[in-house]
Amino acid sequence: MFVNNDDRFRQIYPVITITPSADPGDGRAEITIVNTRDNLPMKLSIPVEPVTIDCERSIISDAAGVLTFEHLGIGAEDYIYWPRLYHGLNTFNITGDCTVTFKYREPRKVGAY
């Protein structure tokens, strides 16, 4: 995806919705999201239902409410990467059988002097 915001140095934290395509049998889907510009992974073990990741607020939730890191397979010693978008081209590698949707707003400057 290409981000064309007015502030070239500000990162944009999207809201990501993940919908697993099938139940692998244990009721959990293993998903990894990597922005190739950072080359850092966000690894999650999510329930087989839609999950929303609010990267700006660092909140992961499903229809029932906020999910704990323990519920997502993230331990206290694990590094948590929150995907972000940079000005220009952003390419993501996503593993896992799922559909992923990114929502974000590109900042625009108004009221030039």
C-alpha cells in the first residue's frame, strides 16, 4: 500500500482486522504480520473469529472485548511489534490462512500561511 501523507516523517499506526479463513482444528490461528520496511514480526495466536488490532492504542480485541497478551500467545518476555506505515510504499508479508484489512488516515496539513 502506498501512503501519501503530508508529514513525511510521521508514522501512521493503522487499525488492522484479521479474519481467519478456516479452523486449523485447535480453535486458534497462527498469524504473522511483517512490514518489509521494519522487518519486524507481529506474531499472534488468535481465536478463529475476527480480531481487530488498534496499533495506535496498542489494543487487540474481538467481538467480546479486549484480549490479553496471554490469550494471544504473547509472553511477558516477548517483544511486541505494532505494525506502522511510513510515507511511500509499504509492503507486508502475512502468513496464516486469513483475510486482512488495513484502515488508516493520512494526515493532511491545512491553512497554509
